[in-house]
Amino acid sequence: MDITFSDIAVDGEHLVDLSEELLAPWSWLPLPPGAVVVAASKVGDLFFEDGEGIVYRLDTHLGLIDRIADNEQAFFEGLEENLVPWFRCVVVFQAREVGAKLEGMNVFALGKPVALGGEFDLENLVHTDLKTHVHFQAELLRKLAELPPGGKLEVEVVNGRSVPPTAQGTALAAAKQAVVDETKAAAK
């Protein structure tokens, strides 16, 4: 099977313009100065360059930053051998085989995040837009990182997606509105 970059990454036309919005929620991590988002995987991980052109991967599911290439050319040259670890493409291709499609800035998020014991499998995938995923994961992981030993975090499940109480804002409102819309559509 021939694989194109669009098979494993979201439509990146506007990612550079959204860099500040996508990276700001992760300010609690040691982001390098001058970071600019250059790609995003179909499961919402971000790839960005620092001011010197070094490419990093922000694992939005675990809150980890890895230096993966010395420059953009090396990043693209290393794609083939790193498709699975960088882009988690196995689950993306499984979803595609059963007819799941993503367009534009949409990603496959996890209904039960990895940080709460979720796994990358078809039954745990939910569709959402990249910004909602990135903001949700940053808030969840920041709250978990701030918990004292033995501390607890309350999480509400809305429309199949775990939502920490303080991250409810737009993510929760959108999820609740989707449930309302689905209910109205079913009633018609």
C-alpha cells in the first residue's frame, strides 16, 4: 500500500498560523523558544520546529517532548522508518479499514485517555477537532502532573469522552451540544 503524508497527518495548511494557539496550553512543559507547528498526526500529536529548525514531537497523550530530527529535511527522510512510533499509524489505518474518515483539522482522540488507562484501539477512538484535542489533553495532563501523591482528579464522561471539570469550557459545551443535536435528530 502506498502511503502519503495526508494518510498519516491532518491537513496542515493552517498549522503554522495556529502554532501559538496549539502550543500555549503546553506552556507548563519545557517548550523550546520560537516553536512553530509544522505537522500534526491523525491522533493529535504535534510536530514543531524550534528557532534553529530542530524538529520535535509533542506526544499529546503523555505530555512528552522528543527531539526527533535535526531539521525538517531529516524529519521527512526519517518518516518511513518512524511511521508507527511518530504517527501511531496502525490504529489510524485500522480505523480507515472500517470506514472511519477524517477531514481537515479533525483527529482521532481517545475517549478514555492513555493517562487514565485508555489504549490506542478502535473501540476507544472518538472524532474531534485538533484544537479541542490539544487543549483537552494539555489541561488533563497538567492537572495530573500537579496532583500530590495519592491525590484524586474527578473526570466526567460526556458523549464518550472523559472531561476534567476545569477543562469543561468549550470541549464540554461542544460535547453536550452534540448529544442535544443527536437527540433532536433522532426525534425527527
